[in-house]
Amino acid sequence: MPDDPFDPAKIGGMKSKTEPGRRKSGPAPAGLGDVVAAFAQPIARAIDSAAGTDIQNCGGCKQRREKLNRVLSFQRRSKIDSGQPE
């Protein structure tokens, strides 16, 4: 069988850091706020290092994360927590 031309390990000398279909280990996101923070934090770090600011540790980022996690949570709620009768 011929080699797979789309194998990431062979394209441009790149090597796969994780197995296909597997995420890096770490805590699962609790909600949308954690997902947004995962994208925003590296951007904030880059801005901080280039401009000498401290955006990464702003209070607004933490508030946004908490609010978005409350609005769209990935955790299942039990019937007791949701206030619905059993």
C-alpha cells in the first residue's frame, strides 16, 4: 500500500505532537468562556510582550470568562440544580 500523501508527519517535515483524534491533556472546558479564553490568552500574551502591557491579567477577561461559562455551560446540570421537579 502506498504511503499516505496527507500524513502530517511527512508534509514539510512536520511531526505530529499528538496522536490523530486526541486532544492535549488538560482540564476540559467548563463552558464557552473557557474556549474563548483558550484563544484569547495567547493573543494577550503576544500583545503584552510586544507592547509591554499587562492585558493578560486584566479583570475584564476573568469577568467575561465567568459570564460566558454561566451563559453556555458544557456541564450537565442535575434536576436538583436546575430547579425542575423529579
